[in-house]
Amino acid sequence: MQPRDASSPRLADGVLARIDRLFAPGQRADAAALLAERCGETLPGTDDWPPHAIERIQVAALKLSGGDFAALIEAVRIANIDWRDVLVAAGFGHDTRAHESWWPGESR
């Protein structure tokens, strides 16, 4: 991943680890930048949310992407309309900690 300056949004280590598992090396920086810039604290209705709540949406978008960058773009687009749709589609809608146990390549 490319270095970021201190003013750039930071992704949680778990989000970065999932990006590493899902995306090819040449796409990882782009996937991280997309999540940090378009699927973070700028999401509608998430003002003053703690970082772990935003991480849940980011992991949901990653799960829905399946490692396909175009699908990640679409998941982020949907999250910016209504992030609840992304959570439900990923199976994280009824458990605020479900995203913590999802890892690419593991069946759960």
C-alpha cells in the first residue's frame, strides 16, 4: 500500500488485511483509497460515528466486492445512497459484530 500523509483518512488494520486478501497487489492501493475517501466518515448519516461502526460498512463493501474492483465501486456507490443496504446484502444487518468474523477465503 502506498504511504499516506497524516491528513488522509486511515483504515483499520482489519480492513487493510481484508483488502490484501481480496485484491491483487496492483489494486490494493486503489481499493484502500476508495474505501478511505468514499466509504468512511463521509457516508450519509454517520456523523460522529466511532471508527468501528464505519469499519462494519467498509468490510461489508469488501465482502460484496468479492475482490472485483468494479463491484467494490458499486458497493461504495450503494453505501453512499443507503449504507444499510450494503450491510444487509453482506449478511451483517442483524449483528453489529458479524463483520469481525468474516475473512475472505474462509467459509462462515
